[in-house]
Amino acid sequence: MVAEAKKREIKEAHKRKRIMKERFKQEENIASAMVIWINEILPNWEVMRSTRRVRELWWQGLPPSVRGKVWSLAVGNELNITPELYEIFLSRAKERWKSFSETSSENDTEGVSVADREASLELIKLDISRTFPSLYIFQKGGPYHDVLHSILGAYTCYRPDVGYVQGMSFIAAVLILNLEEADAFIAFANLLNKPCQLAFFRVDHSMMLKYFATFEVFFEENLSKLFLHFKSYSLTPDIYLIDWIFTLYSKSLPLDLACRVWDVFCRDGEEFLFRTGLGILRLYEDILLQMDFIHIAQFLTKLPEDITSEKLFSCIAAIQMQNSTKKWTQVFASVMKDIKEGDKNSSPALKS
């Protein structure tokens, strides 16, 4: 008994030592990468961003100290939003909150009904309370509650045609953790203006179906056995992809891993969101092949919490985003031509 206990103790000590060694090595790598990003890459961003060396370093994950800056540069500011413009829309949002708390008889000024705006404001309140609840920093009384409320409120005034959609709070929250308030809003608005995000947040059924159809081309190419298994249950991509895309994986994956997915998403664009989805399916392929429709849907809605960065990125790296000789953008363009408007019978969850 004593000998067995001693063996276990030695084994645990070795395990702790190995973990500490790995953590120390990781910290060393982050520190050296940070120096390269700060001293070499960021001062020469336009020249260096597409070089092989930078792309390889980028794939390994951005050091937290430069993450926000790199995200901002990669996302860009095509909308030309300034901090001053953010303050203007934030003021409008505050006026609207005040007027809604006093009266509900405001006129329709921007083509969006008072009822819709009130619903948006209520949904923002509700969603903020459900955003990273385990961190306790976005909930009422937390240090970032008001900042998150401000950014989401300002966005509904900036884009009344889009308004607030469930899931936006997670995207804004991740940006707030990495950027100053005005910069987070600028990145948020520009990110949501990208074609894929705009299609999903405006619930453009036709465009969403085209993204799903393109995804399925690469699904079949990379994971044919699992693809056929899903087909046998009529399990369509919208059942699991919608939540992943809406929150850019920030709700589905551990926060540090989601940030690493965001790193490469900022490098590669929308294609990487779907490649990540295929990486997740590859990682759990053996398990999913043993499941039926209900269990697959439940499993993909709530992924295991012990998912690691190394395992997931190894699976993502194994996914080939090339169908025959066509890349993602070419396949998507072909699908755009082929799918007729109104053909909505392939994804039941999108029928309304």
C-alpha cells in the first residue's frame, strides 16, 4: 500500500514538473514572439503581413499584448469610423434609453418601429447577463458591463437596419477584452460588415444557404464517412454552424482557444470559420460516427470543455480547403451561380 502510494506520488510529481516545463516554454515562446511583433512586424505592417514568416508566426497564435492591435489592423476600417463618430452614436443610444424609460410614444424616425427598438434594448440587457457568465465581468456591477452595453447600444443606432441580434454580445465582449472601448466599437462594426457576418446577422436565408452548401462541398471532400453519416440522418449544417458563426466560436470554445481561432480568422477571413468547423468535426469524428441525430445535435451544441488548442489546430491543419483545383472562394462563386433563389428545402432549420 505504502509503495503504491509512493509510486502515485512520484508519478504526480513528474506530471506537475512536465506541465510546469511546458508552461514555461510556452511563456518563453510568447515573450519572444511579442518582441518580433512589436519591433519588426507592426512597424512594417503592410510590407510584412503577407510574408511566409509572419503567416507562420500568426498561425501559432498572437501574443495577448499585441492581439488587439493586430486584429484591428487585419479587420481594417473600411467604414471610416472615428472615435468621435462612436461618441455621437453612443449619445444617441443614451438619449434613446432615456426616452424609452420615460415614454413609448416616440415616432418612427429611421424606418425601425419603436417596438422593434424596445425589443432590441431588452434583448441587449438579457444577452449581456448571459455573456461569459463564469467571468463575472460583463454582468451588472461588473467592470465591463457598461462598456458592453454602450457598444451594443451604439451599434443599434449606427446600423438600425441590422439592429441587435442574439450572439453579437459575445463578439463585442471578446473585442472589449483586447481593445480600448472606441477601438472595440470600430472593429466590431467593421467585422459585422464583412459579407459572411452581414449575411448571418441580417438572416439572409439565401446567402446563408450558399455558405452552408459551400461548407458541405469541403465537408464531403475532407470527411466523407462522417458526411454520409450526417446525410443519413438529414442533419444539415445550419443545425450546428449557425451558433458557431454567429458568435465566431467565442460561445462554443474555451475563451483562450476562441481567441486563437480569431487570430487566424483575422489572417484568412471567412474561409477559416468554416475550416475551424471542419476541424471540430474531424477532432470528434469517431465519437460522432457512433451517435444518432439527437445526440450529434446535442454534442455539437455543447462541445466538451477539455478541448485543447494543440488538438484542435492539428485537426484544422489537416483540413484541405481545396476541392479538386478550386479553393473556397471559387467554390463559393460556383455555388452562387448554381443555387436558385428560393430553393430553401435543404436546411429545415432555416424555414420560417
